[in-house]
Amino acid sequence: MTDEPTTPEERGEHVYDLFRRGSELLENGDYSAAAIPLEKAREFEPDKTSIREALGRAYFRAGRYERARDEFAAVVERSPVNDFAHFCLGRSFTMTGDRTAARRHLRLAAGLRPDRKDYREYLERLRAA
């Protein structure tokens, strides 16, 4: 007997369980451990932005900024109006040293959600640095 899901319903439940487990670990501050089930969920559903965003957050919080950048870029590619993904992508670019790309995505995030003071603050910090 295999652990791999065989029907679409089993697959969906399996992916959801992986996502839920990873999200719980992420919320509990166990960022490196969170990446493991989230990576498995991404293997099954590479186009699911919720999975990619959670994985990007886990990578970022674990200090794996290049991987975080790749995940947030995938989210932005699939959902160009996702302000949070642009914000996180901008932060990831900042941490990897690409200030030009960081400014672009932080500007987009702030433009998409002008009510988010934190977006504007990060953009201003980057401009001042």
C-alpha cells in the first residue's frame, strides 16, 4: 500500500493537510520545519499561490532570502495585483541586495494598498538608505 494519493479527492486532501501542517509550523515560528510540508504541497500544486506565499514566508523567516524571492516572484507572476506578494518580493530583493527591484515591488505594493502604512514605511526606509 502506498502513501501517495490516488484519486483527485485524496490528492486535494493530502495537499490541504500538507499546507495546514506547514502553516501551523509557520505560525508557531518553526520556519525551517514549515518549509518541508509546504515544499511537498508545492510539488503537487505548483500554481497555488497560497502555498507559494506560505512557503515564501517560511523561507524568508528562516533567512533563505533567495528562495523566498523565487516563491514571491511566482506568486506575483500568477497574481500581479497581490499587494502582499509584491511587498514580500520587495523585502526579499532588499535582503538579496537588489535595491532597484526592491523599490519597484515596494512601490507597487504601496500603490495597490495605499492604506498600508507598513508598505510605505519600508519603501521610505529603502529610499533613505
